[in-house]
Amino acid sequence: MIIIVKQVVKIGGSLFPNYAIELANRLEGTDSCIVLGGGEFANLIRKYNSEQHFSEEVNHWTAIDCMDIIAKLVNDKVDSAKLAYSIEDVNVISEEGLTPIFVVSEFLKVEDPFECSWDVTSDSIAAYISHLLNANLLIVTNVNGIYTQEPKEPGSTFISKIDAKTLLTFQESSIDVMLPSLLLRFGTDCYVVNGKYPERVLSLIDDNVNDYNFDYTQIIGDIK
């Protein structure tokens, strides 16, 4: 199998707009596929749901629609990117020398791989897409990686490497609840890195860089 896309880079909605747009521009020529989180748009749905108690199905799909919105907005500011609506689109766009930004909603409605739950967010969706593409996975967020508890909490400790099975026991972290289970199922690792520093993301995807003198978390899903 010819690998066209080397990595799926999930850019958290918390980085939108400025950091997300900058990073998407910097990913030109890296053989990456970008998946965007739903950001404040999805958070508003969570807020309204706490008041109105919408159905799980409506919450799930409207939150995914928010991912589409941010994908389209970021794409508008990145000349080296092009919107992709399927795995086939991703490969064609990558072959054209452009960076595919995945608009995921229609694709997921056909595939329908997840239950409707807040446990499933753009992290898990990106993991599923990276599995289909046989690509590495980077989760890019607004913190350095995984901590023992909320980073601002007293006594919080940074974790540079953790296995996905252990991560299942965490009540809360900078990734979604479903992701560790998917990494175990697919037998793959992923990295969590701070997208406010694009050079950190670029370092993790550059085969010629061996000096990773910054904080990031490697999640081990490939149990030997």
C-alpha cells in the first residue's frame, strides 16, 4: 500500500482562529491531513444542551457540523489547503501537493462508526480517519500534553509518555474519553502537542529532527 498521507493532524477548536490558521499554513508540504475540532461552536451546543436537554443524536451531529464550519473557515485562509469530503478526496488532494482539510460530517454519516455521545469528539474522529489512511496521529491542543489532572490544579504533573490502557482510568484529560479505546483497538500510538508553538508540531512530523527539547505526550496504543 502506497502511503500518501503521513499523518493526520487534529487541530483543536481551542486554537481557532489564529493558532489554527497559522498551523494549517505551516503544514504545507508535510503530507498531512488536517481535522479541525468544533471549538466554541460545539461548546455552545453543550451549554444549550445543559439547559434544553436535546437528544444524543442531535447533540452528536450538530457538534460534528461545528467541525465542518471551522474546517471551512480555516480553509478560506490557507492557500495551500483544499477541502476534502472523503478518504478518496484526501488522497487526491495530497497527490496534488495540497493539504487536505477534512469536512467530516457527510463522510461520517455514510460510515457511521460511532455511537452518539459526548465521549466522541474530533479526537476520536481523527483517530478513525488516521486508521483508514494508515497514517500517524497528532492531537494538537492548547496545552503541552497530558497531565495527572487539570494543568492549573495544584500538584498537577505533566506526563511525557503513557499507555492508552492507563489513560482509560483518567476521569478527565486534554483528549476525549473514547480516544484511548480506539488507540488500543487499532494498535496505534499518537502524540499530544501544544499547537501554540507550530515548530513543535513540525518537529514531531519531520523525520530529520531527532532533538525534541520540548514537552509533548506520547500515548502508547500499540501493545507489544
